[in-house]
Amino acid sequence: MLQITAATRNQAKIQELGRLLEGVADVHPLSHDISPEIVDVDDLEVGESCIEIAQAKAIAWSQVHLGDEIVIATDGGLVIPHFGQAWNPTRTRRFVGGSASDFDRATRLLELTAGLSGPEREIGWIEAVAIAQRGQILATWSAESEPGLLRGEVDAEALEASGGFWIDSLWLYPRFGNRLKRELLPEQFQGRRDHWSKLQEPIRAWLVQFDSRRYQFLRSLS
């Protein structure tokens, strides 16, 4: 099976990528033999779009992995339509400060949106995925989730259950009666229309083609 290095040590994101590519590729984290200081992560996250940042991450870490293994990187951000350009999705994790906790982020976001009501509280999420090899971008995708609504208070239990995706603790699903993701039954969330489900088919199709071309090339050398 195709081996892919995820340009992250975030276990929640690695698990999501593993689910996304199950049966097509084996996703594993950055090797612990590689010091995180080799790549300045802060420098990589200054792009003007999630696509730009995802590409920068994929390029940087694929240069560290000098073999033929490919690297997959992601970058995502919260979309708040009511704020327009006053809110930058690429700053979602850092808008409070680099050392902030998920609780700090959730609390500050609700403070910023306290004056919004009804449709003004609509939110979305954009996710970009880039694949690189030997410092070269091979493919890039992006997708935006269906809209949700921002809840009005922080639920510590929901935040802890979010598994690293802190915005899930604040995201209400209108088509399920404004319930949180953790309150939904598995069968209710099947066929979900979030960013990951929209990205799954094109990324899997690309990887199957990539693996097939690689196999044919290796056969031609034998």
C-alpha cells in the first residue's frame, strides 16, 4: 500500500487523514527521528490562504524526507461570512496568540461574536490539502463545509470530546435541529457534507492513479 507522511504530529488530524485515505494509503506521522526544529512551523503559517499554507508545509517537510515517499499537508480555517475580510481563516488557530489553549480560542471567539444573532452567526470551514514529493507540489485541493451556526457558550465537556478540533464544540448543525456533532448518531452523520467528505473522492482517485503510475514505472525498470 502507498505510504504517506502526514506533515503534522496532531493525532486528531492524523486520524482524520487515515480515515480519509483508508484502503488507499497508509498514513503515518512525521518521524520522531526528525527534530521539529528542522522546519520553522511559524514561518510556514504566514500565507494569505489555506492553500498557500498547506503547500508550504508539504514542500518543507517533503524536503526533509528526501526519499520517494510523498508528504501530505493540510491547513484549515474558520469562515465567518458576517465579518467578511475582517476575519482571516488562516489565523483561526493563532488569533488569540500562539500559546493559547483550545478553551482560550473558544472563549475569545464567542466574545468576538457576542453581538451577532440569527443568520449573522453562520459559520463555515475551509480545508486545503497539498501533496508534495522532494520539495515539489504534486497536487492541491480545497473544499468548504456546509454552513453551521455558532453556539453562544463554551461547553467544557464538548470541548474535551472534540479531540483537537475545538471548533466542533461550538458548531451547531441546523439540519439536525442545531445539535452538536457529538450529539448526533453515527447514522445521522453518514453522508456528511463537511469539507473532509468533499475532499475524499478526488484525493483518493488521485492517489490511486499516482500509485498505478509509480507501479508501472518500477516495472519498466525491472
